[in-house]
Amino acid sequence: MKKTKLGEFEELVLLTVLVLREEAYGVEIKRELEHRLKETLSVGSVQSALKRLEEKGYLDSEFGETTLKRGGKRKRIYTVTASGTKVLNEMKDIRTQLWNAIPQASLSF
Amino acid sequence: MVKPRYLEEIEGDMEEVFTDYLEVHSPTRAKRRYIIETLKLLRPSLLRGMSGSYQLNYFGMFKLMVKSATRNYLKHRMVATMSLLTLIFGAVCFQLINAWLQNEQSMDQFHSKSDRIHIAVAKLNPKAELSPLHVQRIFNLDYSKFPQIEKSLIVHTYGEDEIKLIKDEVAFGGKALIADSTFFDFFDFELIRGDQLVLNDPSSIVLTKEFAERVFGNEDPMGKLVSIRCDQTGTYKVAGITANIPSNSSISFDFLVPRQSKSFWRRMPQDLLLVNENFDREAFNQQIESVGRQNARFPESQISTVPLNTVYNDRPFNISLFAKYGDSTSFQTMQFVAVIIFLITLISFVNLQSTLQLTLVKKLGVKQVMGASKFDLGFEIVVSRLLYFLIASGMAYLLYQFTFPWYVNTMGLSLDLYPIRYLFNLLTIIGVVVMISMITSLIQTSKIKTMQAISGEANMLKIPRAQRVMTTIQYTVTILLLVATSVVFLQLRFMLNKDTGLNQANIIKTDFFEMSPNGAQDSLAQQNMERQFQYVMSHIAEQPNVMAVSQGSMPIDFAYQNDWKVVGSQDDYNSINSMSVDPHYRELFGLQLVKGRFFADSLDTNNSPKLVINEAAMKYWGIDDIGQVNLTTNSRSNETVSYNIIGVVKDYHYEHLSQKIRPLVLSYYTYMDSDILIRVKPEKQAEVLAFLEGLFQEINPRGFFTYTAMEEQIAQQYSKEQQTGKIYLALSLVALLLSSVGLFTFAFHETKRRTKEIGIRKVNGANAGNVFWLLSRSFLNSIIIAFVLACPVAWYLMKQWLDNFAYRVGISWWVFGLVGLVVTMVALIAVSWQTLRVAYLNPVDSLRYE
């Protein structure tokens, strides 16, 4: 567990990247997350999460095509690496295990 | 700001977000959100790191640098010590001059209202000199009518021998100002005890701290009773003590007396005006110019004002209220000399350090190969200079502490002894010099290529031409200063030894009787004084050691100006120097007659309308036969009296020798309080003085006997020239020393560089003499060039200076020869220290060198 340190927000970003596939670049990720979380996010928060994930090796990226909307700047399309998928799975397993371990009685509330 | 590799992406994102906002919100709102977003981008993970953050601190590096600088110092002990000494001496000398300059510049500026104080002056006729008269009373000018004048102050000045302060029957002479109660509104002399209103009370008196200590010793003077004696007498209570008069005050006093304590003071006072912002001097002068003409006595008078701030430097008049006057010429000269000293110091230090740097080239090369960047090398230079700065500052401050009192005493300057105030200046000078040397060294290092440095090629670097030029300039300036010093001294000796046409040896001036009190008409006191006067004069004349006694003006004291004209001529009155004498004056000074006769006891009486003039005066009025011409004056109340000229004396010098002999009028016009002049037998002065003192005590049991010897007074007359000479001498020696240090370093480097060459020359048969000359010649060249450059400039400048003197020495060629010889000798000594060593070196050693 120690190796796979993943914050809650980072986990969400990582999942969004998986969901968006080819469309996974900065603003699109932000938009998707805002839509799902129903709250506004800043570019900075998303970007720093992306950079951190890249440094940890869970994300990979390459430049995409340019669009007029972006003032001639290229998009950076993110893809989840193998270790990224692995850590997501681990997180999911841990969560599932924990859910299963909860006694039925306390769940009924 | 953003890490470069993220830049494009984030910029793109921001653009896209902005367009999104634009669709939803108004443009202004979108912009605002954009700015907020941008601020939110400031996160450590996105920002570019601080450059250099990969290195934790410079301490280790710094320690290394200090170590290497110390090692450099120890290895090149000679050059390094000389650099330090240059820096210290240069800075201290510069600061010593600077202290004086600052003092001059700040003259009277400590009075916060100094720029608003003006002095009322008047000219009795358009040709007369400006004199600060009691304008208010003489011309009936009411200052309170002018709204631009805030306050007026009337001050009488009584000199040291005109007023006495008496405490317990003991009389102390001191300079007194009899001032209105507004004195402290005008001037900011600091009161240690008592308050600003102290002069409001007519029974109080204010002493300076110094004078109070003289009078009271360790006692507390406050509240003590003292009395004063001049033309008035009165008893006062000490109610205030001021701090000592600072050296940058042109006005001085020992004690202050409230003017309203007596209704009449005999001395002519000065009117000082404190004006407000609306004061326009031009307009005001025009307004009051003709006010005095209502008075029938002064139909041509002009009244005006003079700002206090100009009095010190312009000396528009000479009154005893001001203890000293400045001299803008010597101020400029000193400024010039200060700049020269600074330049010489700068050039010497920079040259020394650059030369030292040249010897370090190989080391720098090796360091660079080991991976030191240019930055590191530069840093090393900075650290080593910083060490110089610290050491030099500390030592310069110590040296300054010790030399400053000595400097003030020897040069006879009046400067306050607050050296701490000047520490900052010292630091600045040293800082600037070190800074400039640092920059040149950095440039020098950055030019050297690593390969050259290692191969030792750079070790063969010649001294850059610029440095040679600098040294030549240094020597030029030094020779200039030395020539100037010599000429000043020659002129001084000339003036002190010049035959003035007067017998001035063994003459003593003294003064037995004070100005008779104002109410002296009461005959008893007057008769008593007359009896004493006869007693004194006859007793002095009977003395076997006294050769002559006379009453009159000492020839070197200020002659007073009287207005004279020839009776019956159309000319206006002209101010002519006048002196009062008695019939024995001629015998006393050995004056020679050209025509007629001198005053004689048997033929003339005191106050009779007869005159003796000098040859210059005869020429001035174009008089051929003195029997035919009478003179008249308007300066002594009665204008109709015509004066006979009874004789003409041969011209003699009665003023500073910078003046040509001007017309002089002598009249028999003495009072009992006129100075008594005595010529004593050579070697008998002490006995006569003892006798005089006894006689004086007999007449004035409570007074102090004072006297002046004429020769001392003459020496004092030329003290300014003497002071200039001393300062020049000291500074030119410093300049010579510093320049020689520069030359020495060149010799040091050059001999090192050519060691091998000399070895080869010696093997081929050159002897020590050949080698010595070969090495020395190149240095002597720069001195010869400097000499050729300096001579005409020095000749021109000194000719200008000598033109100030009516009687002057010629500038002879041997002055230049002597200076040239001295400079060459000193330079040779500096150079031969190194060259001789190399010249006598065993060729085997010098070939093996490196």
C-alpha cells in the first residue's frame, strides 16, 4: 500500500482519464469532473493533480492536434499507464474488501 | 514562471477555459474569472524552481575563498601589504582633507534659520566700503514697518581686551556679545543650562561652557554673581550655559549680556534681521536704499542688506562679530587636492591588485580545468576584495583616530574632534576604491582564456599599457604638487625675510589703559587717569633697556579708512589708509624722511591739523611741493579744517606683502588708551616685560597684563601661507609615496617575468650593471614623460598663484631640477629594490626559475 499512494482527488482524475479515453486532456477532464461532482474546479487544481500523477508514473501523455479554440496551443492527451490501472484496481479491491467486511447490522442504517 | 515543459499545455487550457467562460458570462466577468484562475495556478508543483536551489548554501565555498585569499596574501605578502597601506593611507588622507572641506561647507548651517538672517549695511557714499552700521538708529529706519521682517536683533561686540568679566575680584578677558533678547530666536547655539528666554531678564548673563570652566573651575556657575567692566559696569547672575561654539560657526563669543540691561553701549552695534518667506532681498534693498538720505549728514548714503550665509566666504566687511572668514580659493585648492589624492589612491590600488591578479593566472587556469565556472572565479575575487575592505576599514579608522587631533593641531585648523562622524565617509571611500578594483579584476579575469592560462602563456603577460599610462599620470600629478609646495615655501620665506623698510625687531605692543568709561567727562576720574598715564609713560621711557617708546598704530594692524581730498580740488573724497601716531613713532620704527619733517614734541601738539604722508600718497595726489597743498577730511566731524602736510616718509610695507604699498596718511592723534609701542634692546625683552608687568599691576591691580611682539604678529600674518605650505608638503609626500608604490609593483612583476631572460643575458656576458639599467630604464621613461608633462602646467599654475602677490619670488629652473631629482631618486629606490636583486642573482638560479 505504501508504494501506491493515491489521493482521493487524484483517484478521481485517474478514473476520469480512463473514462474520456482520446478526449482526456486538461480542460475536458476538468469539465467532466465538474459535471460529475457538481462543483467548480480550477485549472490549477486539475493540472497539479495531473502533473503529480505523471510524476508517480500512473499517467502518460503526448501532444495532440491544435485547435482554433485553444489559440494555436496543442492539447496534451493523457493515457493511463499499466501501473496506473494496477493501482486503481488495488484501490478498488481494498474498498470492496472493506465494504464486505462491514457487519450487515451497521449497514442497515 | 511555469515550468517550461508545461507551458504550452497550460496556456492552451487557460485559453480554452476563457472561451468557455465567455460563452456563459459577460466579458468583464470572464476576465475576472480568468485572473482568479491564473492566481490559482501558483502552485509549487507547477512553478519553475528557484534557480540555484540545487545547492544548499555557499558557506563551504565562502570558507574556501577566505582561505585562498588569506593564502594569497601570505604568499604575496609584499604586494598585499602595500595594497593595504595604500588603501589605508589614501583613505585617511582624503578624509582628513574632507573633514576640513565639510566643516567649511557647513559653516553656520546649523542655525536652522541661517538662510533667513540678513545684516543691515550702509555705504556713506557710493565709493565708500560697505559697513555694517547701526542702521536703525543712525538712519532712523524702523524695521517694524516692514511686514517681511519678523524680528530684529542688535548686537554689540566687545573684544577680549575691551571687556572683562570679574568674579571675586579677578578679571577675565573674553569676547562678549551684548545682544537683544531675540538672540536665541536667530541663532541655534545649544543651551545646556537655562532656556531660550534667558536674555529677557536684564540681570542674567550667559556663558559658554568653556568660558564658565575657565572662570569657575569645577564649581557650578548657575546662579553665581559676576560683574562686567567695559565702558559700562554692572552685576549679573549666571542664568545660562551654552555648549562650546562649534567649529563650523563663524560667530563666536565667550559670554552674552542682555542689551537692555544698560541704556547705552559705546561700541557700534550691528543690526541683524530675521525675515520671513515673503522677503525679496532685491526689492527690499531698493525700498530702503535711500531712506538715510533724509538725514542731512549723509546725502549720498545707501542702505542695503547682506545675507548671513555669504558673509563667511565673501567677506563683504571685517567686523569682530565674526571670528573667522573663509577663503574660496583655498577651498577650491583643497577640493582639487582631495580629488588628486583620491585618484592616486585609486590608481595605485587598482594597479597593485591587477598586477597581483596577473601572477595568479595559472592558478585560475587550473581551477577552471577542475570545473570551476567563471562565476566561481569571480566570486573568489569578490571575497578577497571584501577581506581587503574589512581590514582596511578597521585600520583606517584606528589611524584616523590617532592622526586627526595631530592634524588639527599642526595645521592650526579649527575642527571639532568628533571623528566618529566621519567613519561613514571612510567606509565609502575604501568601498569605492575596492569596488572599482574588483570590477577591473573581474573584467581582466574574464578575458583570459583557460588554455592560455594553463600553458603558462598568460604568465608572460606584460603589464597592460593602460596601467603604465596611469602611473605616468600619477607621477605627473605628484611632480605638480611637489613643485607647487616648493614655490609656496620659497614665497613664504621671501615674505618673512623681505625688508619692509621698517625696523621691526624687538618691538612690543601693549596696552595699559582701557577705553575711558562713557561718563569720563567727570573730571576727577579723568584727571586721575591722566596722572597715571604720565607716570607710566615717563617710567617706561626711563628704563635703561627701552630704546624708544611711542603711541600709535602698529604698522601691521589694520589701518582705518579716512576720506581725504585736496583742499580746493574738484575731486571727491577718497578712502585712504590712515594711522594715528605720536612724534616718537619715527624713531621707534626707523622711518626715513624724503621731504619736510616728522612730528616733533616741540612743534606739534596732539590733535593738531598736521599730516605726514608716504611717497605713495604724494604720487597719488600728484603733490610736488608739500607746502602748497592742504588736505581735508569729512571723516572727522569738522569738515572745514584743512590739514598741512609737514613731511613725506619713504614708503614702507604696512600691509600684507600681497599688497603694493598704498597711500598712507599719518596724523598726530592719540588717546591715553592708544596702544603703547616699545622698542627694547636686543636680548633684554624678558627684563622689560617683567618691568612692564609690575608697572601694569601697579596701575590695574586686578587686570591681566598682555603684550604682543611684532615679529610674532608678522609671522601670524603669514600663517595662512604657512598653513597652505604645510598641507601641500604633507600631501605631496603622500602622493609621492603612493605613486612609488605603484612603480614598485611594476618592477616586481616585470622582474619576475623576465627572470629567465636575465639569466640568459648573464650567461652571455652581461654584468649586473647592464642588467640593472636594462630593467630600470623602462620605468624611468614614464617618469621622464611625467616630468615633461608636469613642468609647463606647474609653471603656469604657480605663476597664477604668485600673481596674487605684489612682491614675489621668480620661479627658477632649479626648483624643477630639484623636484625632478627627488622624484627620480625615490622612484629608483622603489625599482632597484627588485631590479638589484635580480641583477645580482646567480644565472643558474634564474635559468632554473619556474
